[in-house]
Amino acid sequence: MRRLALLLAVSALLVAASVAAAQSPQESLAKNIFQVPHLPPTDSVPTVAVGNPMPDFDLPAVDGSRVRLADYVGKKNLVLSFVPAAWTPVCSGQWPGYNIARDIFEANDAALVGISVDNIPTLFAWTREMGGLWFPVASDFWPHGGLAKKLGILRSDGTAERALILVDKQGTIRFIDVHDINTRPDLGPLLEAMEKVRSGQ
């Protein structure tokens, strides 16, 4: 009788493991999303403009490396994608969406870096649950929102705005989209800006 109970218990564990393994990263991610109410579209005043030098930064990344402005100046155009918070609906769809747009960035000689004010452990778990991203993800957690504050895109609740910033190889800001925090940015305007920078306009 005990042997039968043990076999049943093992079978149940194997079935549970199979179900877990069959679950896609997207399905698993969806179950852990924190729902947020509709928020004011923007809640800050940018302190930089197109044509300004990009403020210097040096941030930790989820893979243990550092992400520095100096790593890109003179080598690659750079797109910074700020999102407000991990484990929230719009942010959890925005960055995985860039996985299918990788060719667009590469065709325009542009690197992409994702940034939020969440800490590294949170970003590590969140991006793994997404199934992986091709671009580095950096934390602007401490000093809290330091880079977002330099750019004037730190909201009054301590999160960053949803923003896209294009920096050319000379370190000059060429495009800014401080977007409605409740919606994903259309890549069209960013693509147009990247093409202008690549073509020397």
C-alpha cells in the first residue's frame, strides 16, 4: 500500500514538472504581472533637448557587467529605452517586442540598452521570465534614478518615464520620445530618426 502511494506521489510530481516545462516564458510571465491603474501620461519636465550632449552614465547591468556611455561614443549610435517598472503590463510587452526588431537597430548601426530604476535582482528575474533579450539591461536603481534625474524623466513616484532617447556616435542627443506611460511607443518615429543619423542628416 505504501509503495502504491509512493508511486502515485512520484507520478503526480512528474506530471506537475511536465506541465511546468511545457509552460512558455510568456505564459509564466503573464501570471506574475502586477496590474497598474491608468496613470498621468507624463509626470516630469525633461532637462535635455535634441542637440544637447548626452549626460555621462555608468550603470550596472543584469549580466554583471557595466553599461557606460563611453562604451558607445565613437563606435555605435545608441538607443536608451527607459521603462517605468518591472513586472508591469506595458513594460513586459515593450522590451520583448524589440527582440523581433533587432535587425532594424543593427541596420542603423545602433545599439539598444534597456534601463529602469528597478534593482538588479528584480531586473534579472524579470528579464529571465521574458525568455531573454538580445540587448543589455541596466539598473538606474542607485543613486535612485540618477540618470533619469539628469535627463529630467524621473517621475514624482520614483519611477522613470517611458522614454526613448537616441544618441549619435558623437554623444549628441538626436531624438527624444517621452511617451505616454500607459502605452508602448511606436517604433516608426525612432526608426526615422535612426535612419537620418545613419545617413548623416
